[in-house]
Amino acid sequence: TGPVPEGTDPLASGRATLYTWSVVRRNDLPPFPERVPYVAAVVDLDEGPRMMSNIIDCPQTPEALELDMKLEVAFEKLDDKITLPLFRPAKG
């Protein structure tokens, strides 16, 4: 494979592993007060890049998370222009 042509988005599998995380229990900036607790995380995409995201669809506690756990992407559409890539524990 070569470089991605300018103006196009590279494809990714949607699979990642958990690199590090923090359970956020207080955040006074909108819109976060309604979302606490939530997990702020850094994930390693299977393709190599590392990115920040949130972990969803599991208890928002340290006991529910472990380093290098397998994750899969879940997209959250905020509006017609913004969709967030979030991650959840991988099935199977």
C-alpha cells in the first residue's frame, strides 16, 4: 500500500487496544457535567495511530477496564456535521 491520496480519508478497521485511561468523576465545563462519570482514554488503533476517545457500553469504573483490552469503534452522531468515534469492549 502507498500513501493515502490527498483529499481522501484512510480506512481503518475500527479495532483498537486500550493504552491508558482515567475515570472522570467531575467536569464543570458544558456539556460534561451531565456525562460524569465517563472514561477518558487513549487507544492504539490496530493500524498504528494512537488517539484519544471515550470508552462506552461498560461500567465507568477502574475495575471494568484493563490495559491492552480489545476495543471496537462505536460512532455517536451529535448532529449533521459531527460524529464522534467512541470505543467499547470488543465482542468475542
